[in-house]
Amino acid sequence: VQLQASGGGLVQAGGSLRLSCAASGNIFSIDAMNWYRQAPGKQRELVAAITSGGSTNYADSVKGRFTISRDNAKNTVYLQMNYLKPEDTAVYYCNAFIRSSQLRSYWGRGTLVTVSS
């Protein structure tokens, strides 16, 4: 099982980006799917989470600006990021709890988001 994230890049403050993360491999089902981020010199933090049923949760710092969604048919999770701020600059990682032979947590390689002021 692999998670492949894409969509990072350089954007000006106030702009938007959309991150995608697709799971592939021997997948029976996917439970929660999450986006984390890690800024330079800081700990990794949970940005947004979505359950298999579509319930969502967000960090206070991104509420009202970021939207997490998923396409279960494509085994893909998205993060729409609007009104980006310089403090959103970080490496963004997707994480998913995937059941193949057993349920376990998988991480994608990070994608860098840089927001210029």
C-alpha cells in the first residue's frame, strides 16, 4: 500500500492550493484519512481529518479556510486550502488508516507548500 501526495507549490498570501493524496495497492477498506503539516523547527500537527463516513475535523488555525474531502471510489483525499497565509508554509503529509491484511496507519511522502507574503 502506498500514499502519493501531490499539489504543493509556491503561492502568494491570499491564494489557494489543492492537495491530493491517492492510496494504491492491496486495499480492502480505508478508515480515517488525515492531513498533517510540519513547519521548519516545529512539530508535526494535525490539520484536518475525515472519517469514512465523511465527518470532518479541523485545527483551529485553518477552520473556515481549509476543506478536507475524499473520493472513496478513487481512494483519494483532498485538501482545498483557501486564503493561505505565510504561517501555512510547511511540508504537508497525508495519513490514512488502511485495511489490507490488517488495519494500519500509512503515511505519504510530504509535499511542500510555500506561502509568500
